[in-house]
Amino acid sequence: MATGVENLDVFKNAFWLAMNIFKISKEFPLEEKYSLTDQIRRSSRAVNANLAEAYAKRRYEAHFISKLTDAFMENYETQVWLKFAVECNYIKNDVYEEFLEKSKEIGRLLNYMMNNPKKFGLIS
């Protein structure tokens, strides 16, 4: 059963991106296992984790925005790791562009949530 946060477009987009990064990162070289592979998987997954925490803390606007800020930061970090992956020729440019565009959309949605917290069911 889906929770409320799982119904948000930002959650769905971030989950799609994290799962696709997981799948494609299986092909990264073994020597990247404890660096790029772990880092890009961790940051991409952390977007959803922080988003879920934000949603759970929506009783307190400052906490809600703080956790959304953490999700935003993790999303931005994922963009940096994607840049390394394409520059190291671990992913093709078209995959990079697709993932980057999805990440930018996630960033726009998170930014909207941070600027409009009351629209996301803040509990008073």
C-alpha cells in the first residue's frame, strides 16, 4: 500500500531515477565499487529517504523544509556523480542527459515544495 508521500510526483520521479541509476551502475568497473558506484547509489536513494522524512515531519514547517533541503542537496550531489560517470565513459551521453533532466525536474519539484509547504498538507 502506498503512503501519502509515495503518491507525490517528486517521489515517483526520484524513485525512478534511483532505480535506473542502480541498474546502470551495475556495469561500472569493479574498482569504482567503493567510490563512484556507492556514492551515486547513496545520494540518489537519499532523495526519497529525505523526502519521506520531510513528509513525516510536516507537522513542523521548519523541519519539513529542512528535510526537503536535504533531499534537494542529495539530488544535486547525484548530478555531480552523473557528471563523473559520463566523463569517465561509464554511461553514454544520452543516458546522462536523460538522467540529468529527470534530476533537474526533481529539483524543481522540491524547490516548489520548499516555497509552498502549506500546499503539502502541513499539519497544524
